[in-house]
Amino acid sequence: MTLKKDVLDPQGKVVQNTLANLGMSLKNIRQGKYFEIELEETDHGKAEKIIKQMCEKLLVNLIIEDYRINKL
Amino acid sequence: MKTSVIVFPGSNCDRDVAVALKKMQFKNQMVWHKETSLPKTDLIVIPGGFSYGDYLRSGAVAGKSKIIDEVIKAAKNGCLVLGICNGFQILTETGLLKGTLLRNKNLKFINRDVNIKVINNETKFTSKYKLNEILKINIAHNEGNYFTDKDHLRELKNEGLIAFKYCDKKGITNEQSNPNGSLENIAGIFNSKKNILGMMPHPERMIDNHISNTDGVNLFSSLLN
């Protein structure tokens, strides 16, 4: 989960400036959150549906945040 | 007039609000978040604090608690709802108020008295104030930076749904008088029916000259009318 592109990410900005101060060149950085979720469900499609529901009901604030689901 | 103050683990302004309500002659009852029904009530107050330690996002967990379903039902039936500070954050998480409160622009917890201006005094919450009246009210928050989309911002402006804006002593609203980076200096908003008010400043801390001032009194006396 990261803040949407048009939402100011002050923490990301501070990290970006600090990395730049350390002499590491970068274009842009966005700070986000990460959840590792284990499910009983073994069907990939169904599992993704469940996770999507979790994201939209609680984990993500859709007004300001985007999310991506990755299988580990 | 009957009031209910909802209490979550981590609420810390619940007692302050209760003291203010009592002083202003409201008949108040505290309601624990695990309750599944509300007492008969004309005004629900969601107080400030750090419900659930601000885990996930401020207000996110409280926004899904059992009592909140009842609050949503009551609000939709026209019951007055006041959310202060964390209460405002909780109201945005429930969807009763649109938009959200981001981390303060300077990334610091801000606790100080600031000036705010009354933008709409034709509501049940603000009728005792004068239009553009400048108040001095305490703020104490880490996530008070109000954000919403362009369409909703337009609605807020066109429908008179902005309650208060941060300003300076003279009432000027600009970047210098904006403590937390809020969109257009917004400090408090109403829902479209104006029966719900969410605000970051703490009016319940401004009811007594011995400890602060009395700039918060008129919010409560407006509600008594």
C-alpha cells in the first residue's frame, strides 16, 4: 500500500532527501505499508477476492491509498 | 437535551467532553464501544484521543466497532453527531464524513492554541457564533491535515459545509496560518445534511477562563437551543 500519486507523502520526502544527502541518486520514493496475510483458501482466484475485500473494507483508505496484491 | 459520549480504548478526551456537557446542562451518558445499542440521545459525541493506539490508521479500528453501526444508523435518522479530533478521524473512517486526515505536513505532533474562524454560523452547532468570528482553540494532533477530492471540496464550498478554518489573529487564512497543511485551511466540516460536525480543534478544552478561555462554550450552547 502506498499513498496515491497526488497525495503528499511527507515521510517519503524526508527519506528521499536523506538518501540524496548520503550521495545516492534516485528519482522518486514513496513510503508505504506492507501486510503478509495467510489464508486457508488454496484457490488463487478466490484467495485474491478475499484479500481484495480485506483491503477495501479495512486495510486501505481508498481516498488516499493505492494497493497491490502479490502472491508469495 | 440528552447526549452520549462514545468511549474507546485509548480515548482520552471523553471525560473532558463529559465535564463540558455537564457544565452546559446536557444530560450525558458514557457509552462503551462494545455496547450494541445507544441510549435515547439527541447528540452523540465521539471524543478525542488515540483509539486503539492509532493502529493501522487513526480512527480505522474504532470506525469498525460494534457501537459505530448504531451511530451510523442514528446519524442517518438525523441525530446530531459531533466528532472532535480522533472523533473526526473516526467519522471519516466510517464514511459519515467524506475526506480523510493525513499526517501533519511538518510530521510533528502539534499541541497549541490556534485561531480558527467560523465559516458557517447557520447550523445547529454554530448558531451562537457570529459569522467570521475568530476563536482561539487548542489543537493536539498528529494527523490533522484534512484532504478530500476536488468534487467534494467544491461541494464543501458551495453548500456551506466548511464549519471552521485555521486563520491568524486577524482572520487571515493562508499558509502561514495553517498549522497542519489542511486543504484550504479546513479545521472542521459538516456532512451534507449538517447534522454531523467533525473538527480537529478541541472546544471542550475552552469552557473555563480559569484554565483557558471560553471560546468553545458557544458550540455547546448552540446545540442546547
